[in-house]
Amino acid sequence: MNSLRNKVQLIGRLGQDPEIITFGDGAKMAKFSLATDDSYKDKMGNKVERTYWHNVVVRNGLVKVVENYVNKGQEIAVEGKLTSRSYETKDGETRYITEIMCNELLMLSK
């Protein structure tokens, strides 16, 4: 029996410059949002365009690539797995977030 795999691949543009976080032990993590577009025709035949935003987290050796070469507006391809987590706001509200833990990255624009 084959095990199910959690894998996602996206091509999109960065919504802002990556945020680089350095931990006490010197390890780094990069975070950024990635915009992907989709379009379809509605019942009236009008083209409708939508933009979806994805939260991407990069760890380990790829952080150096993101830190040195990836910028706002750049088109990239990412591959990774979907993860979900929750956190509490300052006001005590629980929020949920889905992120892509990126393990491969390809720069598509110069």
C-alpha cells in the first residue's frame, strides 16, 4: 500500500521582501508571502481574475539563497509540504495559519 504524501508545488511572485529570522543558536529561517493567480469565466462570459496568497517558510541551507537572491516581485517556484499551526494574539484570540514548508526553490525571473 502506498503512503499518502503531503506535497505542494507553486509558481508565483513574492508579495514583499523575505523576512529573515535569526535564532539564538545562529540558525536562520526565512518567511515570505507568495501570490498566485487564477482566472475563469463567469456565467456572463466575463473573465474573472483572482489572486491567492500563500505563506512560505524556508529553513536550513535554502535560507542563504533566499536571503541573498530573492526579492519582492520576483517570480519563483517552490515545492514543499503544507503545515498548519495555531497561535494566540495579544488579545487572547486563537488564530490558525497554513504555511508551505519549502524544501526546493527555483528562481524564474532575473
